[in-house]
Amino acid sequence: AWIVLAQPVELLAEQEEAADRIVALPAEHQVELVAVAGDLFDRAIPPAPAVELLDRTLARLRATGARVAAISGNHDSAVRVRVHDRLLNELGVALRGEAARVAEPLVLDRPADGGPPVAVYLVPFLEPSVDGPVLAALGRAEPDAADAGDEAAPEETGSARLTHDGAARLATRRIREHLATLGPVRSVVVAHAFVAGGRVSDSERDLSVGGTDRVAEAAFDGFDLVALGHLHAPQEVAGPRLAYSGSPLPLASAASHSSGPWTRPSPQFGPNLHSVVQPLYTVSLLFGPKSQFSWSCHTNPSPQTGRLQAMLHSPTVSPLLA
């Protein structure tokens, strides 16, 4: 029998240091846009210090001159995240948690590279049964098979049967409809979703069962860049156009969470599109009996350089655990 021991760990100090490192990047590299693809918090009702840290970090990022496009993830309360979004939009910050506004981009009218404007569309984490009808209503009364994905028949695409893939296709359909009304622009989509083909680690929260949480890569066809959140390991999905930046703090063992600076070329944004993840510590995964675990606790590096995730092996199975 394997018993997983999990104890809450206070990470505010590490989060503050990670925020300091992130804020330093726009100033150093003259960054024009900072995309935060969620999650913003690790729970729907975050502690006050975490809320204050986000507030300070957004203000500091905007003070560098960068625009900020942030969305809620599956851990966040969409209502709490979006409460001041419309006001913040006037100041160059989007804090989007509302599916009804997926076709309202943050626009960089005069990018420094001299190219066409950049329209940044924000797709927060979507609950199919809640957000599907909202997205459908933006265009027509009910979604059709093209919106809901090839696996769904037209009569099965109501909110009760809509999958995560179907909800994402509804959102991107609304975005394409809006894009068609604009002149020459470059399109960026910031989305919180589990795109099929992405590599999972041992720290993600399952969104559903049976693979219905996956969103097909094809849902994001036609956009110049898709900045993704949800999977904690930095990675590309079928090429550099779709990519996860990864979490700034390792949330899983090193075996499933790689990190480090990396560069992705982009035909629309030049060769110097950077995604930087600098871990403050590593996470070790231990298997073994309690005696080995106790010894390892005493010899493991300090919390400033390492974290320990342990699974204890018991020779017997408790009736309560069987």
C-alpha cells in the first residue's frame, strides 16, 4: 500500500521572490506585453497576503511600460478575478475571468517592431456547462457541431453535453468572428486549457475523467501565437506556436517538471520570443519505508533549495485504506 503524505507548505516568500524576478524581465528586455495564463491563485478564496502580492506585482509590471494580459484558471474564482477588469483595461491591464468578453481584445496599436498591431484575446478557464451557453449567445442561440467538435452530434451540443473542447471551439469561433472585422493585425490568444498532446506532471488537478478535459490543438488554428496556462511544465505543443510557459515555482518532482530559460522562434514576432522559467528550488520525490523517509528528511537540503514530496510504503493495508 502506498500512503501519500501531503502537508500545506507556505510559499509566500518564494512567490514574492519569483514575482521580483518576473518584474525584472520587462524592464531589462523592453517587453511590451506580459501574458499571465493562469492560475493566479491556488484556491478560489485566496489568503489576503496572496491577493496583495498579485496587486503589487501587476502594478510593478505596468510601471515598466508593459501591458499586462492575465486570465483566471481552474483554481481561481472567475468572479473575484474579473471584478475590476473594465476599470483596469483603461490603464493597460486586463484581468479577465469572464467568458462573455473573449472577443474584446487588448490591442497593442503601435508595437515597437514596426509591424502590424497585435490583438490579444483572453480566454479564461471555461466551465462547459456554465460558459457554453454564454459563448453560444454571443453568436447565435445554440452551438453547432462545428463549435462543439467533431465528436459531438448537433443534437448533443447543448450546455449539458458540451465538452471542454467544445467550449474552447465556441470561444475561438467568437474570436475569429471579431478578428474578421479588424484590419491587418497579428493575433495572440492567452488561454487556460489542457491542450491534447501536452505533457502532464504529478501536480495538475484533473478537470474531468475519460479525456473529456482535453482541448484539441485544432481549436486554436489560425492564430499567430497561443500562450497557454494549466500544465505546470514549460513545453511546446506541436511546435512553437502553441506553448505553455510553465509555473514559476516547481509544483512537482523534477522528473515531471523541467524548467530553465528557453527561446522560441516565431514567424510573426521574430526570432527572439522568450519564455523564462527560473526555478527557486527543486522538488524531490521519495519512495520507501518510514525509516528511510525520516532519515531523508534530516539530510534533505533546506527549504530554500529543495522541497520533499514523499510516498511511504506500508507492508500492511489498513482496512480504512483498502
